[in-house]
Amino acid sequence: MDLQLIIDHPEWLLIVLAPIFLGLMAAEYLLGQKRGKLPENAHYHLPEVLCNFTLAGMHQLADLITGLIIVKLYLWLFGWRLFDIEMTATTFMLLLVMQDFFYYWFHRASHRVRWMWAAHVAHHSSENMNFSTAFRQSLMYPIAGMWLFWVPLVIIGFEPKWVVFAVLLNLGLQFFVHTQWIRSLGWLEWVFNTPSHHRVHHGRNPQYIDKNYAGVLIIWDKLFATFEPEVETVRYGVTKPVESFNPLVVTFKSWQEMLKEVSQRGLSLRQRVKLVLSPPDD
């Protein structure tokens, strides 16, 4: 597919990358799991893989539908831009770094604000870690407010289609850190998010919770004191297990629990708002 066509229609990027993703999953299964080179919690189990793929499809569909509205908002905001930024190799690299910076804060907020965690928890609810875990996404991200974190990029002066392309490229690159197949990447561990760093992020070990929010660059975690190296063997999942491979349960269980608490009788408006905005307990 022509690169310019993907840039003009960035929503197709992850679909274009899908054959690479599927090929790596097949390799991880055949060369890793089948040859006994991966721990049990890296194994592919059909019910969970089907759940992960269904969640990915639901997420993609939600993004396509809500993206029509969000892009229109971005275009309107682009009319208020501070600078006219011409896209060159230099400004593209700047966009990628800035987008990764804002991704860090989106990701951090997704763990520290219950409303946003209700969407993000679907990704963390698996007690396994393999490439298919990257597909475990939520259709509720637009409702949770993920798109708000890219608004500064548009106002600064980056054209909306390039912003969306940068966001999806960042998410696509994160596929490669969802594995136990690769132990360490040497000196790259100092600068980039790697499988080791991201395994920590998915851990429910007390010292690993709410650590390593990086998208592509681990430097943000080191700058903002949220970095934790992989030392103790990672135990994956959340402290309150979902215990279901039903994609609807995985998607909506935390929302249901949160809304049940918020709708209790006798609570003040302030208490209800606090329930939604406070850090989650799972």
C-alpha cells in the first residue's frame, strides 16, 4: 500500500501491520511455546486468544466510528494552531517524541484515574503475557478520553492526520514489547521501552504496580520517577481478577462496578466525583 495513502488514512496503519503481528504470534507459539522455551504464563490458550482478537476488533471498530467525530474536532482546533509546521524528517521526529511524551501522561492517567482505568483495565486483566496480549484493548478508550491527550499537538500546529498517524505508529510499535520471548536488549534498555520494561508494567507484584508507563521511550519514566527494573519474576494480571474470557465482561466489568458505587444513595456530588477521579483499587 502506498505510504501517502496510509498517511492520509492513518486508521489503516494497524491493519497494514497485521500480517507482521500475526507472523510474530505464530513464531512465538511454534518456536517458543511448542519447543518449551517459554514459561506457562506465556502460552497461547485458545479461549484467551479468541477473547483478545475479539477485543481488538471491537476496539478497532469503536476507533473508526468515533474517529470521524474526533478528527472533525481536531480539524476545528487546528484552525486555532499556534504555528504552521511543515512536515519534514526533523519535524516528524519531533512529533514522534512529543506524542510519546503525551502518551506517557495518558498512560499514567489511565492507571491513576478510575474513570480511565475502567477502560485500560481490559488490557491488564490477562494473567498471561505473549504477543496476543497486545491485542487486548478496550472499545471504551474514546469514552475514557484518550483523544484529549493529543489535543496539544494539534493546537501547537501538527496537522491532525499526522498526529493520528503518530499515535497509531506508537501503538503499533508497542506490540513488540508484549512478549517473554526476549529477555533483554542490552544498551537499548537505557533509552527505549523494551519487553523487560513492559513485563514490569503488566506485573501485579507490589513493587511493579503503576510503573513503566512508557510507550516507546523509557526516558519519561526515568525522568518522572516511575521506572522499575525487572528483577523479581513478574506475576501478571490485576489485583482483582476478571476471571472471564467473555470480551463483554472483560470490557465492562470495571465500568459496571464503578457506576454501581457512584449511583449509591446518600452520596454527595463531591463524593461521586471523587469515586470517579480517585485512583483505582484493582
